[in-house]
Amino acid sequence: KIFHLGACRVSMSMTEIRAGFTAIKAKIQSRDPVRTLSILSHPHSLHKVKSSDRCCMAHQLFTFYVDKVFKHCRTEDSFVNRKISSIANSFLSARRKLRQCHEQNNCVCGEESTEKFKQILANYEGLNVTSAAMKSLGELDILLDWMEKSR
Amino acid sequence: SGELYCSLPNPRNVRFESINMKNVLHWSAPEGTGDGVLYKVKYAIYGVGKWIRKPECRNINRTWCDLSSETSDYEEQYYASVKAFLNRTCSDWVETPRFNPLTDTKIDPPMVSVSSTDRSISIILTAPEKWKRSPEEESLSLLQVYPGLQYNVSVLNKKTKKRWFFSISNNTLVVPWLEPGTAYCVSAQIHVSTPLLDSGFSKEYCITTLKDK
């Protein structure tokens, strides 16, 4: 699936990523007992990001998941671990494309996406690393829903 | 009010059942309890701090509660919870898994309308609408909710039993080069690739092509 993020075009195997997440969603989300906090969706909703800021927000979020989330999500369940690493690999290649686009100045960060991403990092840092990473992984469908909403 | 001592077994299998984003909370009665059990329900938006009571589902004896109105924003995710009461005792609150209306709903088959000439049939498909509070509320087709929505269409020649399958993105299909005076039956399904959502196939709509001029 090709995503048009401003001037950037990123192809992602969304069906595989979705299938991988669906297979582990219940297990991952059941490890996140904190219902009153969200990393991605509160207080700011991803769905309110302006289209001009979508590319930068996607780049920051993919970097966030690659650098801060997947590596802290090892579990004792090898099935879950395999699915996580498969999703991580898909994110790695998407992040590489977004980085190239960013370096070509086609993925500029506006004030809004900078502010929103700062809030996401604050939400993340408000929890201990493992809880924050597991909660972020459990919210992957929020990111995927946002990506797909207006391809 | 003083909290009762909660020794009643818990409601079981607490979950959302959703069709076209009509989101209804269902559960089974606590094990070993006969009639007379009452329930109350609350729900929460994931990431927001408070539970919200559902007054219409307070002290009810049925084992479902329609939370469609409360969960109609499909950009949010939700939890719901049920507590049982019987003879001055109660159960614990029992929560659903996190509910994402966008990925956790089921979709009805499309509506199918068929017309024919002597050598072709024309099929028009209509995706179901998202649940809405009242008939006056503006309709939202699931086609708008799922931009990648497609239709799988099956066409059966009743005489030869030969069947064709088509996968289309727009909602009309003309099947040419058919035999005059022959019955054809059409059935259709909705397919969304991501998130992966497939409706069942619609019932069959049969039509006979006109006889040769």
C-alpha cells in the first residue's frame, strides 16, 4: 500500500503489519493495565494532525517505534516476539524512506506536529520504560488507523 | 452508600458485539445464579481518566446493553464493565478487552440490485451505513469509513452451474456476453484488506436475461 504523506510516498505492507498486530493484540493489551493513560491518543488525538504535518508526524512516530518501543517489548512468548520483530522490520524500512524524504526537505516539521510529538514523548516518559513500550505497542492500531484514514 | 460485600460470582464473557458499528455490550450471567440477578454498566474512553455510568443500563436483568451512542466516535477506543447484584450481595466489576470500533466491528453484506438485457446483467452494490442514533442523523456509508473497501461478486449461470467471481472497487458491474433467456444468480460480499474485515455473502438475487430479439 502506498501512502502519500505530503511530497513523500511510502509503501508499507499494511496487511502483514495488521495481521501481525491482530494476532498479538489481546496478549499485548492485557499487559497494559493502565486504562486512563494513552501514549498516542490523549490529550491530543493523532486524527487532528493537519495534512501538511502528516509526513513529519509519521517520520517522528516511526522513529519513536523503532528506537524506543520495539526494543523494549521482549516477552517470554516466542510467538509474540516473532510477530513484534516482523512488525519492527516493516517499520524499519518505512522509516528509512521517510528519513530520505526528510533529508530532501520534503518532510518539514511544523509547530503543531512538533508540539504533538513532544506530548507523545512526555506521555511515554511518564511511565517506566517497559510499561511505556508495551502500552505504545498496544496502541499500534491507533497509528495504523491514522495512517490509513487518508492515504 | 456502604459498599456491599461482593461475594457473588462474576458476570462471564463480557465483550462488545458490533455490526456496522452498532456496538452492544454482552455478557453471560454469573455461574450458578438463577433469576433475579440485576446488573449495572459503565464505560470509559481509553486514555481518559474516568468511568461513565450508563443510566439506561442500571439495575437491569437483561444481559446486554447498547453502547452504540457512547462509542460512536471510531477514532477513540473504549472499555466497558459490568457488575452483578443479587440479594444484597454483588460481584466484582468485570471489564471488556479494549474495544476499537474501527477494527472490531463486523460488516453486513452489501445490498444488491440486478437488471438485465438479453445478453448482459447490470449489478449495483450498496455498502451498509454506519450505525446512527436516529433516522434524521446524517448517514455515513462504510465506504467513507474504509477507503479501501471492495466488493467480491459471484455470478452463477443456473443452467450450466458455471460461476464467475469478480473483485471490484466501484459499486457497479456489467457482466456481458451472457446467454439470452437464461437465469443468473448474483451474490456479493464486502472486503476490506486493512484492517482485515470481510462481510458474509449476501443472499442470491436471481434474474433471467431477456429472450433473443
